[in-house]
Amino acid sequence: MYDIIIVGAGPAGLTAAIYARRAEKSVLVIEKDTFGGQITHSPRVENYPGFVAISGNELADKLIEQAMEQGAEIELDTVTGLSGEPGAYKLTCGTHEYEARSVIIATGSRHRTLGIANEERYTGEGISYCAVCDGAFYRGKSVAVIGGGNSALQDAVMLSESCESVTVVQNLDFLTGEGRLQKILSERENVKVIYSSVVKRVLTDGVAFAGIVIADANTGAECELRVDGVFVAIGQMPENEPFESAVKLNDYGYVVAGEACVPEAPEGSERAPLGVFVAGDCRTKTVRQVTTATADGATAALAACRFLDSLGE
């Protein structure tokens, strides 16, 4: 029986582990995929306090090292369900069950990908999923934004302020983002929109990224779009299905919770289970950055520690 089990070893989960261990709570972190989370896909991070520049992998390694140095245990496993009651929860995995007095859900979310060949190969070397993180690397250059919703249009507006040109590629014959954002883009001379088009493959000069090949969604006719970088903004996918009976999820699958990192009760229940908290990109929030994830981790861990202290020994 652990004091706290944290599901997810991204910045939120690892920060929670560090805070919980400093409070002398026994901690197990369960991660199903990549230790460090989405930040490991960023080759260069320049907006994390304390580092002028650091790779996402290096930052993740430092977080893991710090959590383990504090005494946190880490297991590679996939959580499939949460059951039990306050002070006695069970987390079901593929072949194991783990018990904890308190649980922190920090599963994060993953970007929807284009699903084309070599997409992973050129992620960080021409393909990005975060304009806030990587936009500064393309100052004065040409970029494309894939998508037509609010996120894509917000990215396009931001990039248009520093890039030479921005091309928005939308698979529909209209944009789905807010009219206000559409109006701003229509007034930017360095922005154009290509409608009814889908990305087919990466364009290279033999080795280096050189752009994308897009196809007309109606006719299939292909053309090359030579740009220095592509920002994919077609949505994110939280991974909260194992917890849908324990906490409330919104229509997009995010845990409904505010800045206190306390989830709301699921449908049909009067209150959320005491001792269950949520941190990071898997919860409802307006800003999803590594700094806000670590802030959530600290908040959730301290809340879990207060809950445990209220239970007594």
C-alpha cells in the first residue's frame, strides 16, 4: 500500500513525485509509454525557467533523476482502471494491481498526428506540434499550419507576427475557428489559406526537411508546399478512459478540474472520490505548457499530502 500512486511520468507526475517524497510519503509512479512525456519530443526548450536552452530529453532525464533520488519508485505498466474508496484505492494494470491511499492522475495528452510516413523522423526537424514552444525558431522563415480550428488559427496569428509567410492548410472548404481569428488572419498580408487539402507526405531535399506535399481533398491532385517548418494543430487526445467512472470527463475526454487540481464528480455521483487529484495536460485548462504542468504537479501533491495527513496513521 503506497501513500500516493501517480499515473503518468511526465513533468506533472514527476514534479508531484518530488513534492510528495519531500513530504516523506511513499510514492509509486506508473508510466505506460515514455518517461518524461511529450516534452521529450522537443529538441530545444527555451522557455523553462532556469535553463537558457535545454533539450526535452535532457529536461525529462533531470526530472526522473530528481524524483528517483528523492526515493520515488517508477514502474512501466498500463493502468486500465481505478476502484476502491478514499484511503484504499486499487489501480488495475495489465497483470498487476497496485494499492494506494491517494491517487494523482497525470496522464497528460498527446497531439493528434498527421499519420504520414516519416512524420516521427522529422518531428523537431521541420515538424512541430507547439507554436508557442518552437515558433521562435522560425522567425523570418516560411511555415505552414495544419488545421482550421481555434488552436490552428491562434498559432497562425502568432506565427504571422514573426514569420515571413504563413500558409494555413485546412481539409474542409471553410475554417471552423472563431470569426474574430479569421478576420485577423484575413487582414495579414503574409497569411494565406489553402482549403479542401490534406497533407500526403513529407517533402525533403534528399535528407533535410523541405516542406510537404498536399492533395486536393476532392480531386486528389497533388502539389508541393515548400516551407521551412510545419505546425500541426489538429487537436489533442487525453488518455483518461481508465478513470471515466471515477471522475468527470468533458466531451473531449479531459478531467474536469480547476486550478486546485480536484476533479469533479462523474455523472450519477454526488461527489468525486476523496483523495483523487489530477495534474497537467489531462485536465481542463487554457494553457498547456511544461511550466503549468509542473505547477499542477506541485499543487496536486500538496493536496494529496493534506488529504493523507487528515486520515492519520
